[in-house]
Amino acid sequence: MINKYITFALVTILAIAMTSCGNKENKSLNEEEQYHINYSEKSNKPSKGKTVLVIASSPHKGGNTELMADEFIKGAKEVGANVEKIVLADKKIDFFTEQDENFNSDSIRKASQRDDVDEIAQKIIKSDVIVLAGPVYFMNIEGKLKTFFDRTFYCYRDMKDKEFFYITACADPKESTADRAIEGFRGFVMCLPNPTERGMIKAIGMGRHGGVKKTQYMQQAYKLGKNV
């Protein structure tokens, strides 16, 4: 009888252990599905008539990332896209605070309108394509852009089915440094519902203001825009 109880106990423990592993596996799978970015060089939508929002985060007017963004815009307009550029340096964006934590409530929407955050967020929601353009600062994205990302907590789930392009520049000649900004962009994008990454430009060794002029990076930006 004792042996039967021992056998039953062992089988029960084993079954519980297997169930726990299964739950852990499912949890990991769900996380992968949640934090997922699609990749495609081509779009299912025609370029003509597409709404494109370019967010330039550098505080430098006419800096390298903004110059490349302007070339992207030039290419996108030539294929019939409707393009708008927002320069974050011209916008008021407060830091994320406790009042921003009540997800999707009337109070949070009202709080988001205390500055320019909701205006920009609504433009993202209504756009087909989002271009994130900003430099590498201390191995990361520019702070105002990160603050904006944080502040979209109340409506990020509405930013669904968007296509994304990334543009960055850094003084360091190593591509791995530019990747820091790319990962900063992706940290936001992967939290959105069903995003698709379409392409990127990593201008390395561009420490001088406007140094990107007459380089292959400007040509790349123009071609990328034409592929919008």
C-alpha cells in the first residue's frame, strides 16, 4: 500500500512539473508574439497616397539625421506619398510622471494634452509609415525621443499596423555604435501591435555637423524614401 502511495505521489509531482514547464513555454511564446517586429523591404500598400510621418529627434537644426530625413522625404514625395515632418526640438514634451500611468482613461488623455504629446501621437495613429530619425548620444537614442515614447503609454496600442524606417548617425566609425540607436527605436516599435520594419540607414563616422552631405548616406536616404 505504501509503495502505491509513493508511486502515486511521484506521478503527481512529475505531472505538476510537466504542466509548469508547459506554462513557462507558453508564456515565453506569448512574450515573443507580443514583442515582435515583422520585416519586409516591400509594402502591401502602394506608395501613392500613403501618409508618412517623419519624426526628427536631433536638437541640431540641419544636423546629419535631419539632412538624411529630408532626402528620404524628397524621395517619398516623388512617388506620391503625403509626408509631414515633426522636429521634436520645436515641441514641448514633459517627462513621464505618475499621472501618466492610468492606462486609457479620460484623465490620462487629458494629461497627455498638457503639452504636444497627444498631437504627435494622434498623427502617428493616423499615418501609414513612421520614420524615426535621430543620432546616437551616449550609446543610446536622444533623450527627448525616449521621453516621447514613454508618454505614449496611454495610446500605444492604437498605433497598430504601421511601417517603420530608421535613420541614425554617430561620430564613431563602428557600425555597432549606430546599432545602439536602432535598438532604441526598436524598443518602442516592438511594443506596438503588428509593426513592420521596412529599412534603415546607419551613417557612421559622422561627427561633424552636416558631415553627411555629399556622402552615400544621402543617396541611400533618397532611395529608401522612393521605396516607401
